[in-house]
Amino acid sequence: MSLSSCYHGADVFCRPEPDCCDLGFPDVDLNGSAAPTPESTLRAGLDVKTRKKYMYAKKKAFALFVKDLRSPSASPPTVRDGFTKWKCCGHEFRDLRTIHKHVAAQHATEVLQQTGSLLEESAATSLPRSDYSDNNTNASTHMSWSNHKVSDWLPDMKCYKTEAPTSESGEVLLYYSYCDISDPQWVCDWQRTLCELLHLTGKIRIASEGINGTIGGNRVSTRLYMDTMLSHPLFKQMCLDDFKRSDGGAHCFPDLRIGVFREIVPMGVDPQKVSYKETATHLTPEEFHKRVEWYLSDPQEEKDTVLLDCRNFYESKIGQFQNCLAPDIRKFSYFPNYVDQNLDFFKDKTVLMYCTGGIRCERGSAYLRSKAVCKEIYQLKGGIHKYLEQFPDGFFRGKLFVFDGRFTISSNDDIISTCRYCGAAWDKYKLCSTLRCCQLVLTCLTCHEGGHTACCPACQEKGLQPQTDLCQQQFKEECECTEQRTKIPIEKV
């Protein structure tokens, strides 16, 4: 079976079957007649021998998906009052017929994706034994992608009209996936080629522990990007819901930056010593909302629980959960030291952690767990981004800080921060006007027009002086904000 033919279909494995939703892109002009369905595209790319296995693979994928929905506390499935229980999408199902109907209607995307994975595994295991020369413990999976050309894992663009990212009508994707990547450089090359093909801009970090990206473009390109990612065996554990989407576009980023790093989020701790695999218990937005509600309504619970913001002070200053602990730290790489110096504060506490999209909590909670001082640790699955999609007027107030040209996105009208100079309600950041400084500053329109464009008086004065030899120290901060702030704050027990 040709891998390229199997995965070139832009919609392969990634969108519901024809009877579940409209398969077209409503905001896109397509060349030619109606687009093929994901199922027909997948089957068309199979050779005759593998095509015979399609129905078996589809039935097996469906059965495995349903099996995974059994109540997590029971194996074999929970039997209570004579019923077997399955849980999905926040609902409980007690008979096989209804759970089958639900999966067929709502999760055809995931079933089709798993069908493709099963067919891929079948094709790999049918190769001659001598082909498995990789010493990787998962050699067959590794063979199926990194030993092939990058072009084999690109979508077929013939039926789509794609344009350069000149329009502001698009979206920004925020996502991550922790998974073992044996060849990060291959993935880096593939991602760069894919993003350039789709005219996407943004930032993507790749490491042996996974991938972390935020990219922008028109909605056709972002949809094709998601579909292509979900078609790859490395990311078969992902689904469309793992991509956080917001209004924006390619204009939100100055360029495309993709590279290989030691960590996909810079915490400064070796992933081999503190692994994402040791993360805390994940709570859905609904579960997290209930826990926060309980925390805010019960004085004793508030005493025994810490609602911990894992972001930096730029982010928490303009938006945060009510009654949270927002450490006054500049970078996430300070978080381990913050934990180390505040172990007494966290001792015997239940910790509810959150961040923008969930990625910092993955390793942050793993680090806190490694200290073995907390009673329990939970983290918000999908971060604030996913919480606001379901609870725009919930317990998070203010704006959500994002790391692109928009700086913030909002779900409510609350302003919880003030202008640096006059104290008026204000939450729109600007970069400090002094070139030697990288700080962000909250300065309202009136103060900005009055010349207050720097983060502090010291920087304001420097900005008025003739600048020399700026290139050598362009990114070195030399201002009161940096000098007067305690690098690692100590919380009162």
C-alpha cells in the first residue's frame, strides 16, 4: 500500500462520515464537483489486498472506541442495577444500542481515524522481516513515517484554492501533543514544509517528548493542517477538540518559526527526570468549574485548596480565576524554583492548576507531584481556552493573554487591571518603547499620547536619551521593573 496515496486525501480519517455532517468547507470555493467523502478517499487509496481488510478494520475500530468509553472505575465494565455503563461527552449510557448510535453520530471522525491506523499497522506488519532494521522498540510504527519522504505526508491540494495569507479573516490554532518522537528533525522538516504549503505562520516547538504549536492562517488552511496532523500515526491520540481555535489569521505572527528543542515548553528541567507521563489528574472544564464553585463557596475548602495559576505575571495581571494564587514570576522556567521555595505552603493542600492551553500544567503538575507534599493535584484539561468556550461568564474574569500579535482575546467585558501611570481601568498591552527593554506595559490611550510609553520612569528617561551601540544589548533589560521585582516570591503559610 502506498502511504502517500493513503494519506494525501485532505479529509482522510479526520471528518465525520456523510450521514453525520456536511463534508464541504462552507467558506471555501472548491474546484470541480462535490468533494469525496473521507471514507471513499481512504478506500480509494488502498491497494486491492488491503481494501479487503477495510470493513474488518472499521468494525474493530468502532468496537475499540466503544470499549474505551466504559466507566474508568470498572474493568470489566461497571454493572449496577443490571446495567453496563459507558460515559461520553458528559452523558451516561446504559445500553449498547444507544452508545452505538451516539458514537456513530458524534465520533465518526475518531473511528475513521482509528480505522486508518489499523490498516496502516496491517500494512506495516505485512512487510518482509528484513525491512525492520530500526532498533527502536516501536520499529514498525517508526518505519511507517520517518523512513518516507516528507512529501508523502502532505495533503493533496489539487482540489483546493489556497491563497497567500493577506486576509485577516481566519483563525489561530493553539495545540500540543506529548508523545515519544524518535526523529524530531524529520518532524521539524515535515512541519515546515506543511506550513509553507498552507501559507501558515506561527511558532512550533518539537522535541523527543512531543510537539507544541500556535499557528495562524485562513480557515481552509487551518482545517487542512488539523486533518493532516490527525492523519499521522504520531498524533493518532489527538482529536479535533485538542486544537484550541480563535479568530485571527496569519497576520497575528511576523513569520514562521519551527525548531527542535529539548522541551516543548521551556520549564528548564530535563524531561527524562520529570516526565509528562507523571502529570496530575485532568479535569474537564465542567469538572473544573464545579471544583472551583465548591472552592469559592466553602470556607474550609478554600483553606485546604490552592487554585494555582501556572502562567507568568503578564498573563495573570489582566485575567485570572477568582481567588486564585497567581505567582509573581516572569517566566515558566522560574516555576520549579518557585515550587521548591514554597513547599511548606503546598504541604497537605489540594491543588487545582490551570494555564492557557494546558501544556504548562502537564509538566508543572508533574514537577509538583515529584515533591510528594500535596494531598491531591488536578489540572484543567485544555486550559483556560477550553474553559472559556463552555463558560464565557464563568469564574475566569478579564482577558486571556496569548503569545501573538493580538496579545489578548476576550470572552467577557471585565477589566481587572489598571494603567501603569494613571490607574484607570486598562488591559491592552504594548511593548516598552525603550529598545533595551522587553517588558510589556499597560498604558492607557491618554497616558500614551501624553508620552508615557515605557514600562517605568527609568526606561522612560532612557528612551529620551541618544541611543548608542543598541545592537549589542538590544534584549537586555535594564529597568526598575526587573531590578525591584523579587525573582522567586515566597508565599505566606
